[in-house]
Amino acid sequence: MKFRGSGISEVKDQKCTACQVMLRPQTYNEVRAGQKVIECESCQRLLFFNPENEAKIERTNFTTKRRARPKVDSQQAWFYHPGYGEIGEAFIAFVNASTSSSRRVYELHTGRQAGDTLNREGSFRLAFPEDLNGVIRLNGHWDEEEIDSWGSELPMVVLDSLLSDLAAARAESSHTSHAATAGSPSEHPAAS
């Protein structure tokens, strides 16, 4: 306190607010638990946690964060298909090469590849039009070499990323459909 003006510091967003150093996850959890006195490893101030401030940050980040839009002209595209043949819900990955494209199908819940990789001439939109009916476009950024290195199963990080993006796309879709129906002229009370 003699050198820095204050001997305590609040923890927000997993950081010491005095020195702005990120706390280790274990230290952060110990401060949140509030069972013992913890000091910052960087500035040696005693750390405290105010759950009201943290809750505001989490709510703000959740409500203002928008889903990134997949690029239309990308060389790779990931889609969610609600009823793909005998598999049911599936993720479909398309990769365009110079004159051909490839398709891989993964079961939604397990991430296991269903069947072999299929290659056809032309871009994926022209080569696989039957697979693009009723699908939801997802964000994916893995190149073909990386996809090949996964073998017959998606890594958990990739599967979690696709599932998270699917949930965001569904939430966004339901939000826009509610907004569209709420503003339609026949639904408006003055229209009757």
C-alpha cells in the first residue's frame, strides 16, 4: 500500500484490475471461492471478487456478441444437414480444389465420418447440389490437409466449434423469424 496506493485489487474477467495481469485458472477459481486470502503474483495486492460485476460482464458479452458470417466464396464450406440419408443429423464438409471438389460427411453427435470421401468435377455447389437442400451454413476454417490428418473422426475441438456455431445459427434464425412475424401487417393489432 505504501508504494502503490492500495493494497487490494478486484478481479474482473480473470484479471487483476490493478496490474491487468491475467490470473492462472486455479488462482482465479480460488479468488472466486473466497475461502482464503489470495494475493496477485504480479503486484502482490490482495485479490477480491465481486460476483455482481462479473455477472454484468458475462451478460453483456453474451447479448452483444453476434455470429460471424461464413464467407460465400471460400474454398471450403461446412454445412449442417438435418436429415442426411440413414445418418440423420450430419455435418458436411466441402473443399474446392482447382478443377474438382470433395465431400466428407460426419455424424452430428459422434463426429465420426460416414462413408468415404467423395470427389467430383467442378466446385462443390455444382458437383453436389443434392446435398445443399435444407442445410444451414456453418463457419469452418480447416484446410484439406488438416481435415485428412483427422482420419475418420472429428477432433473434439472441431466438433464443439461446429456444434456451438450451429446453436448460434439456430438462435439467430429463430430471433429473425420472430422479428419478421411480429412486424407483419396481419399480426399488428391495428390491422383488425
